[in-house]
Amino acid sequence: MTSFVDARGLRISYERSGDGPDLTLIHAGVADLHMWDDVVPQLTDSHTVLRYDMRGFGGTTEVDPGPWGAHDDLIGVLDALDIESTAVVGVSMGGGAAINAVLEFPDRFTALVAVNPGLGGFEYTPDEWEETLWNRIVASFEKGRHDDTARMEMEMWLAGPHRTVEDMDPALVERMRPWLFTAYGKEPTTENVPVDPPAAGRLGEIDIPTLVVLGELDVPGMEPVVDFIAEHVRGARRVDMAHVAHLAPLEDPDEFSRILADFLG
């Protein structure tokens, strides 16, 4: 059941269930907490699982907007729910938020899992397909053509460069559509303050068990990010998931849950 908590100038939508050590799941920037619907039931026998809607997504709303960072919002949720420490899993933008939070608040986290993550300060290089499609997405959004924007976002983030939206499970396409349309009307109104110095130059500070996951059908520019993290975080493990693109836990929740359970022990 969805509940709400006030933190960091937000009214945050969240769900928490299960029994055991705390585990926090952060969705991608084209989803909301329901991205984890098929993963959570596989984790609640061994963990108390928290998932929430990030700022600008799902049921979370701004109450008193001000400068913000997704990593600070995460800490706000944990504080509001009296969670002292947790393992954290983040996908894409959520992965970047998780990495930043571990760097800025290291005592609050017991393990880190970053799935096709963003990484502040990393010199990301898109290929021609990704750059062209992204420019079309931005132009379409600016013109208010949300139907076209959503379809292109699903082409990039759900299907990836090796498939089309038509190749994907229609049920996944229909699940994503409302997530995107909700986000289009809820963009944060104030400045997103980045972590300084950026995460890419600080990965050696991470001193907790770390797993980085790559979807093998993701855009080509993602593998160098995953390689960089695996190389620069001491003891980090890397797992590649076949047959999935950017939203690996959404596409193959069973395999992702198995990988996560194995990592968390």
C-alpha cells in the first residue's frame, strides 16, 4: 500500500514491506516506484524493502521547492522513516543518485547496486543513433508532443538500439506510458545542485560491497560507464545481463532478483 511522508520540501510517495535488513530501490528517470512491482515480492522474505517516487515522478509532489539533489532527497526519505542504514539499488538516474548518496553519506549505506547508472563527472560519449534520437526527444517534448516523446523515450530506454518498440512486450509498453506522462507534467521547478566534486573522481572513496550491472542491449555509451565504475570502486563486481537494455530489472525481474539476492547474500 502506498503511503506518504514529508521530507526535503516534498510530499513523497513510498511503499515499504517485508522483513529483514533494509533495502532501498530507486527507479529510473523514465519510471516510478511501480518499476519494481515484479521485483519486490521476490525480496520481502529476506529484506525490508523501501521504494519511493523520486522528485518529479509518480505520486511525489513538491510542497516547498528549493535547491535540491536526488541524493539529498534519498537521505530525507530515510530520515523521515527512521532508517539508519540500508543497502541501496538504483537504475539509470536512480543509480547516479545512489552513487552520490553513498559518497556524501557513507555511514548510511551497507551495499550499493548501480544498474546502467548515471555518473556525475564522467565524459559520456553517445553514438550517432543515441544522439539523434535524444535530440528528437527534446524537440518533441518542447513542442508538447507527449505521445511522440513517450514513444521515442521507450525506443531509447526500453527497446534500445538493437530492437524497436514493436519488439517489446506490449504489457511493458503500456506500463511505461503513464509513468512518462505523469513525469512530463511534474518537472522540478528549482535548481538541481550537483555533487561537488563529481562522483567520477571520487569512486575510490566507496568502501562498501558494490555491484554494477550492465544490460547488454543498452546504448553503447553505457558500457564505458559500467567499466569505469567496476575499475575504480575497490572490490566492485560487474554482472552483464543478456537480452535486456537500459531497464534491466523491468525487463527481466526474475533474473535481476536472483542476481541481487546472490550479491546481498
